[in-house]
Amino acid sequence: MAFPFDIKEPLDEAVDMGWTPFGRHIGLKVYGFSDDEIYTGLAWREELIGNPQNMSVHGGVITALIDQSFGAAVIRKLQEHIAIATIELRLDYMRPAKPYQDIYCRATCYHTTRQIAFLRGSVFQDDPEKPIASGVATFMINANRSAPPIDANREALMKRGGQS
Amino acid sequence: MTRDDIKALLTTMPFVRDLGVDVLDIHKNGLICYMPFAEKLIGNVVLPAIHGGAISTFLESSSVATANWSASDFGLTDIALPVSVSLEYLRSAKPQDLYARTEVVKQGRRLVQVICHCYQDDPEKPVTIMHASFIMTKSQGA
């Protein structure tokens, strides 16, 4: 898998977003960053199919990808290991995901207040100009006392200016 | 469509089968669906809580089943194609089984709109609400 366009701050190697078991289950990865954007994706697998008639990946997989990417974009923007929670998420499916092609996401945290983060993002396959889905969401900042443990993968996400 | 028909439809979907989504009952305007808890569904290991994406997978599966159940009376037999979904996350979902009560808000000639309330112990305290719109089609010659 290679992210389908150049990234300003690529990671040496894609990092597993394995700090959530569900993210690990579907194989979410981070590819890199650019300012307030984060680039993520997952490899196509037959087990992720939701519609056997057009062989497209389940919409829930796309929602999970965009939701966790949004969460990572908030943490990246705030540079703090805090607890966050999705308040609302809206997703439009422009076209079914094509089979045998990996899926990528570009997520932007475009605004934050003391309590709320605002996000938008798109999901695409080979052509970033032809998204398969686009979404917006709001997140609660400091939602509870459950800031996740800092593991090496999450640490990589926090570093501004590429890898050390 | 009977409950067995809906169950059969869900088992054709690999990722739905993987998560064990099932139909428990049919009511006047929709379905009661179920997803068993599993460790792989966790999104927050500290709380712990089920991943928003796992909940949305469950609710979208339940809504697709509902749309197909509703549209089957109109001869629209292809699997419902999602257009938009909108999720409100109201409470964190505990590491327990999930239930969904779905309701067809509108059955049109091409579009079906569904609301889904997802709950755990108490149907009056939903953890998530989903609104979803689906395009319904019928294959040529089907």
C-alpha cells in the first residue's frame, strides 16, 4: 500500500492505529500528516465486504476509518493525550468502494474551541479527486477521564515535523 | 420477507457475519437487531467502550436489513445502497451486547429512510441514534 499522493510529512513506515482493538481488527494505518491533516487508510480484504452484489466494503468500515482518523486528527492538532468522544458524524457515500483496491482517508481538524473540535474528511481509493465518501463530525474535547495510554504508535502521531 | 429471509440476507455479507449481527424480531415499522459483544469491538480500552465505527457498522447493517425488508413488498430486491448516514453518539457503549430498534420513516419508490436507536440495558437510554437513507434498485431480469 502506498498513499496515492505526496504527503508533506510522511511517516517512514505506515503506523498501525492499533490503540483501538476495532481499528486493529479492520487494519487501520496512518501514513503521515500535513499541518492539520492526517492521512490514513486500510488494505482491501474480502472479509470487509458489506455488499456481496457489488463487492463493496461495508459502510461501517468506512465510518470506522473516518471516525478514528478524525479522532487522531484532533489529538494531532491539540498535541495532548486527552480523552475525546465523537458527538455527531455525518457521512455521504458518493459511490460504492471498488473491490481489490485499498481505501484511504484524508481528515482535517479545521477548528477547535475549548470544548469542541470540528472535522471534515474524505475517503477515496486510487483517485483522491474522486472520493467514495465524504464526512463531517464534531468531537467533545476532554470528554471524560479516559485518555488512552501512550503507546509508541500513538506517540508517532503526536510528533510535529516528521519523524525524529 | 420473514425473519429467516432477513437473517439469510445478513449472512451473505462477510463483514456483517464477522460481527455476528442478527435479527431478533420484526415489529410494525421495523426490526429489532442484535450484535454480541466481542473484545475486537472495543474503541477505548481505558473506559472501556465499543468503537463508534463498530456501532455504526451494526446500525448500518440493521438499517440495510430494514430497508430491504420494507422494499421487498415493492419488488425492490437488490441490497440497499446507502446514500447518507448521520450518527449521534449520546453515551459511550459499555462492553456488552448491543440492540437496535429500527424504524422505516419513509418508504418511497426509490428511496427508503430509516431511523435506528441503539441501546444496551435500557431502550429508553440509547447509546447512539442513526438516520440513514438508501437507494433501492432491482436488477435487470431479477
